Amino acid sequence: MSLYIAGWVWYLFLLIIETRWPAVPSPKWRSKRWGVNVVALLIVSTVFGLVTFSPTFAALWAGENNFGILNGYNISAFPMLVLTFLVRSLVGYVGHYLNHSNRILWRFHVAHHSDPFMDVTTAGRFHFIDSLFAIVIDSIIVGLLGLEFWAVFTFDVIWRFWNSFSHANINLPHWLERPLSWFIHTPSTHRAHHSFQKDELNKNYGVLLSLWDRLFGTYLANPKDQKTFVAGSSMVSFEESFKFKKILMTGFSINRKY
């Protein structure tokens, strides 16, 4: 419960910061999106709250039943933590890449990219099918490898705080942005991924770490022009992007062109 409360406090803190010092000028209709985004967040975090930590439960089950490839090895704490972060961020990268390259998966993932403006509330704008796909794949990999419970839980907690941070409409000071972006995706680099422009949209798939984007050639430092940056997707109209029911049903609309 304390983590849940801390998550909301962090969320509100970022909302205040980006309202006071926005990286991209906020449109007058900025708050009009909040209803859709917060409802989506509440569904994912509350209704599927237990499921969201399934990778942690998978790790706990694997440890208790001596299941998984790594359970037969005595790996010390730091190497296990590094391995967990590398494996889970790679799984997240591959899953995110598939969300963009597979037409069926994109139908559901486009709900996240349909937001016509990007701020911290975009972090919760996910279709529940999209979230379940990521959770199931992640849990299977964690269980098969036998990653340790505490390391998986640590990644989960850090990822959830990073997810809000990376979607916030803020810029870090240059002296911090440059070194930090070598290791993780910052709000600036993740903003590029939410661009309406395809050449920017299909970049920066990384979950937390920027390593895999750099390694596989999909890294982009930031949008071409931060001040004129436009988010959203051509698959969902501007008017539809404000309607929760439309966003929810987008994944099931087989006649819609993707």
C-alpha cells in the first residue's frame, strides 16, 4: 500500500513540475485528456494491480519450487541485480518493438500513442490487453530463468517510477541529461518515441535502459524540434482521442486501417 501511495505522490509531483516548467508548451485542451488517461490508469493499476506484479510472483514461485535455469547456481546479489535489469529491459525492448511491428498488437498499443499531447498522465494510458500481453511474456521469462524475487521486485518498483518520469513534459538540465541518457531513457528521449512523425515514432523502444536501442540502432537523442513537437497517431483522430470508449474499442476494430 505504501508503494501505491508513493507512486501517486510521485505522479502528482511530476504533474506540478511539468505544469510550472513545461518542456513543450501546453495546449489549452491539455486537461481535457486527463479524464481518459486517469481512467485508463485506474483500470490498469487497480483492477489489474495484482496482475501487474505477476513477474514478481513468478520469481517467488520459481524460488520456492527450485524452478528455472539459474536456480541451480549460487549467484551473488550484485550480478543477479545487473542480470535481472539486463534481461527484463531486453524483454521489454523486444515486446515494445513487436507492439509497433505487429499489426494485431499495434491495434491495442496505439491507445497509448493516441494521446495528442504527452505529459505524465500519458504514462497510464494503456489498453488493458496491451498491459496483459507485456505482463504474461515478462512473467514467463522470469519464471523460466529463475530470477530472484528481490531483484525482480526492485526492477518492478524502479520501472513504475521511471514510467511516470519518462512521460513527464519536462527537460532535464543539459549537464544531467547527457550522462543520464547514456544509461536510461529520459523524458526527452522518450518524447521522441511519442512523436506523430514515423521516423521518430519507431525509435527508442527501450524500457528503462537505453542500452538496447543503442545496440540495435533504434536510438534517437530527442525530437527534431522540442517546441513544435506533436504527439499522437494518425490511426486515431483528434476527436476520438478524448473518448475513453473509442480508445478501448480501437483494438477490436478490425475494419480500421492500421
